[in-house]
Amino acid sequence: MADQMRRSSKAICANLAEGFAKQTHSRPEFARFISMAMGSCSEVETWTSYAFDLGYITHAQRDEWLQSYVHIYGMLVNLRKKLK
């Protein structure tokens, strides 16, 4: 589970980097990569809930991680809006 959380959280950054590199050719393509980053962000949220449900993390850790998720997801939504 920890490995999957690491991979999905890294995918957020990787998708943004790849999409940013392609934006010179296509803004819609960049928006598509932002959407993929949003999907990876949602995956991290799901794994966080599973980790809590299985007793791997505390309530305080879950709340902190979910707060971070909400903040990052919000930034991605705003970035995608600015491209339209």
C-alpha cells in the first residue's frame, strides 16, 4: 500500500511536468495532463482512507493528509480553469 501511495503521489508531479512540456504545442493537451494529475490525487485520497480503515495511520495523520489532498486538488482545479 505504501508503494502504491508513493507511485500515485509521484504521478501527480510527473503528469504536470509532462503536460507542461507539451503546452507549447497544445493547451488542451496540458489540460488533459492536469486532469490525469487530478486522478492521481484522488487515488492518493483513496489510499489514505484505506490506510486509516486498516489501522495503518492515525486519525490525526489521515486528517493531515486529507487536508493536503484538498489543497493540492484545489490548486489543480484552478490551474485547469486558467487554461480555458
